[in-house]
Amino acid sequence: MTTDESPYDVLVVGGSGVDTVVRVDSLPVPFVDSLGVEPVREWPGQTGGNVALGCRALGMSVKFLDFVGEDWVGTMLRERLAKGDVDFEPLISPAGTRRAVNLVDATGHRMSFYDGRDPADLRMPREFYLPHLRRARHVHLSISHFTRFLYDDIEELGLPVSTDLHDWDGLAEHQREFARRSDLVFLSAAGAGERIADVMRGILRDGRAQAVIATAGAGGAYLLARDGGSTPRHIPAVAPPGPVVDSNGAGDAFLCGFLYGRMRGLDFGSCARLGASAGAYTCTAGGNLALIDAATLDSAQVSRSGS
């Protein structure tokens, strides 16, 4: 945990919630009235919580700010973050804690039904977040609507900021400001399909990003840096250290591995390889149930470089 005087390596803002995970044989599911499944589980975290937990597991000092509800899922979320030693400071949302239902098939692929539930006029008070920004080395903004209103202060303070656009197709307006105003932009290649290279180039062209990283699951990832030409560089996938159980949270883990590398001053390619190893590790359990630590991640990189 951090002290009142120490800086945060990473300040995470927004994106917490609780996932209900339903395991099915295959996707799409059959159209029937009733379908027997394995025990349904609740996984607290979602993208913001997963990033906070993943960065903390890698030894970074983390502060996490978000809205949660005064409800049982909010209590579950707080308990999970406390167990992961995340310094979480929530504000109470009258709309309740965000939720999602994830269908996960036998190969670990998922389909998510996301309940964002935040009202459009929800805002984080400046007097609440500004003291935390002033102590941060790096800021990660989830794409909750209210977080976009922190960008002016982040830029005034000269802080590096990352975001994850998830399955952005390059066209939807909600993610555009996040893509344009972040230094590190992560997204899933699935949303744009064959247009992903053009979408990555557009992010660099239209905004301040120094690097754009598109994750592609078992296909690895793609890296496009401002000083690295116009063709995305392929980052090979890493074989998980055990059977693939669930790919949920793998993108968040990739991001954490990448930030771990940046905190150590590594180049973008090395950071992406760390991200690939972290993402593969998470697939052995899913969500934030398998969080790689620094020693294991470093060992995995040494093994890969020697193979």
C-alpha cells in the first residue's frame, strides 16, 4: 500500500464491476427454454478492477478511484480489491455497481453482456480526483463516460495516460476522445476486423498516442509506434503455462504486463512481449483469478529469449 507522501506508479480510474460467468459447451448457445450449465460464478473486478489488481500483483503501487453502489456486488468488489492489496477509494453511485454476464465456452472464448448503468450526468468531483492525479506517475482511464472529464487536468499536469478501447470498430463516437487524447492506446483487434491496421494508423494520425496496441487473442497482438513506420508489428502469442480455461481478463493482463515494462523503461516491443506473457498466464483461470507476479513474468521472458 502507498503512504500519504509516496507517489502512485499507476492511478486507475473507472471500469470496476462484477461479472457473472456462465460456462457453456459452445457459442452461440442453443435456442432452448432451459440449458444445464456448470456452477455459475461471480467474479468481481471487470476491466478497471482487473488492471488495478494486475498492476499491484506485479509489484506496482496502485491507487484506484471509481463509483460503486451500496449493494452486495459492491461489497464483493471491495473485498476482492482489498484481498489484492489495491488502495481503492470509491464514491457511491445511486445507480449501483456495474455488472456483466459472460458466456464462456469450452475453448475459453466468451460473449459478454455488459450493464454499464452509469447515468450520463455522472461526474467525479475535481476536488476528489485532483490530489491523486498530482501523486501519479501514470494514469489509466477506463472508458466510463465520466473519466473523459479528467483529460484536461491530466494534460495540464503533463502525465502519461493509457486507455483500453476494447472492441472499438474505429467508428463509434464514445471511444474517439479516449483514442485521441491518450499516450498508450490498447484495443481488441476483433472490433475492426480486417480494418484494424487502418484504425491503428488513424489513432496515431489524429491524436497524441505514442503507441497503439491491438490484442488478437491466440493470434498474438499488433504494435504500431509513432516512430516505427506505418505497418503494425506482429507480436506472437505466448503459450499459456496450463490449459486455457477462460480468456476473460487476458486483455487487461496484457495491459498490466505492458505497463510493468514501461515502468522499467523498456521499449514498446519488449513491453508488448511482457504483455503477451501476462495475458497468456491469465487464460489459465480467467478474470483476475490468475495474476502473474513480477518474478514469474521476468522468468517467462528469460525463458522465451533463450528458446
